[in-house]
Amino acid sequence: GESVGLHLPTLSVQEGDNSIINCAYSNSASDYFIWYKQESGKGPQFIIDIRSNMDKRQGQRVTVLLNKTVKHLSLQIAATQPGDSAVYFCAENRYNQGGKLIFGQGTELSVKP
Amino acid sequence: KAGVTQTPRYLIKTRGQQVTLSCSPISGHRSVSWYQQTPGQGLQFLFEYFSETQRNKGNFPGRFSGRQFSNSRSEMNVSTLELGDSALYLCASRFSGRVADTQYFGPGTRLTVL
């Protein structure tokens, strides 16, 4: 079946450290990947996206890496701050399925001061 | 620009009732998608509307339906509510129907079915 899965349900890091959140996807035909951040009581917030013809994309303090060979996606957060504490979801968007996002289960990131 | 707004934010219903949730997309956005979020199943796609037409549908029973108006506002309806319908219902909007357009989410409607 189709799925976008996360390796770890929780991740705890020290403030100032770098965080790496991983995601595996099952469909090699996937075209587009997005990372969202969801804080308690809020809807998912867009962080960064990457198309399947890229292997790396950088934003402000965040980097997404895509390894199509092993169908793996990761989100790196530099100098993690307490405000980064949230649940992070990877999502897959396939060009032949319109706007349907397929979400992973989420990783809860906890930042210790 | 104002973000995606959803009303009501919280709702309590009993089994067998029906419910209508509303979503106002970001101004200028023509595509609206709905998702259900539960602790057990995570975020699951319900359906997408673009220019008042349903473009895509997830694997939910027919009790879940939706529509979109000419001003791009959207509603979803759940009939004959079941306990398992308790969830956070999220609406997301994007500018066009292109797949790579970023989807922006609203805060959600928390539905509790008793």
C-alpha cells in the first residue's frame, strides 16, 4: 500500500544542537515532498519542500535531503531552539493525484533548554 | 493576508447527528482540501475542491461529503455521526490546482462525538 513513514516517533535534543528528523516513503513514483510543523492546538505549518528532481534544498536553519535510491527524506534543523518543539510531518504529493497529501505519522521534537 | 479560517473551532455532537464544518481559504486561493487527523490514523486526506468541483477523494465512506462555493469557501458535512468520527478536521488551501503549490492549513475544527 502507499505510505510515508517516520523512523522515530520522538526526538529529544539539547537547545543549540542540530536535529535530524527522518522519513521513509514507499512509492518510487512520488514527485514532491513537504515538511510540516504542527504545534499544539494549531494546524500544520509549511516548513520546506523539495521536488523529486532535487536531492537537497535549504531554507532558514532548515535543510531537506532526498535520497531517491533508498526512498528516504530527512529534515535537518540547525541550532535547534525551544520554539522548534513540535510534531514534524513529512508529506508526499503525487502529480497524478491532484492535491492529495499523504502524511507520515509524525515525529515529536522536544528541545531541552 | 489573513490565513485559512475554520469555524467552528470546537464542536460536540452525539451519535447519529450530522455536522457541517466551514472553511474560508486564503484570499485568491481556489483549491481547498480537507483532512482528518486522529491519534491512531494520523492525517488522512478526505477530498479536494477546485473551482466548485471535487477533484480528488480519499478513502472515506459516503457519510463524508463536501462542497465549494463560488467564492472558494468550502463546507464539509458528516452525516450519521459515529464515535470514530471524533477528530481534528483540517482544511488547507492553495492558490491553484497545481500539485506543487504549497498547501496552507487552518487551525482545524475539533469534533467530539459522544
